Amino acid sequence: AMTENDLTEKSITPMGGFSHYGEVTQDWVMLKGCVMGCRKRLITMRKSLLPQVSRKAQEKIELKFIDTASKMGHGRFQTSEEKA
């Protein structure tokens, strides 16, 4: 996962894995906002039945940085190469 501003090729999984989940090894989708329910819950996504016309729905998202520092402890490093 890399962005225009952060050209470092890195995995989406933070160092040490996600808390109470582990490492993400399969395909993934990044959602804006939150998803109701318990963690590891199956989520079914479908195309909206109504056209989204609100300003918020049509906003172009510009992803600048993906934080992959450890979520446990201080989390100073983004990759294992930085840590070494």
C-alpha cells in the first residue's frame, strides 16, 4: 500500500498486527467512518439503490499517508527496516 505522498511500499498491517485481530494477508477494503458490530464480523457490501447526491458522498478522497506504526506501545517505526 502506497500513496502519492508516501512512496514507501508497505503492507496495510501495522507492525505487530492489529490488536485482537492479527495480520491482514488477504485483499482488503478501506472504509471511511465506522462499521457497527463486533470485530471480525462479516460485512456485506452492495451498490446503493439511490444515487448519492450529497456533497459528502461526492467528495474526492485524497489519501496522503497510511500509518503502519505499532498500535501497542509507542509505535515509532513504520517498517521493520526503520526499526533495524
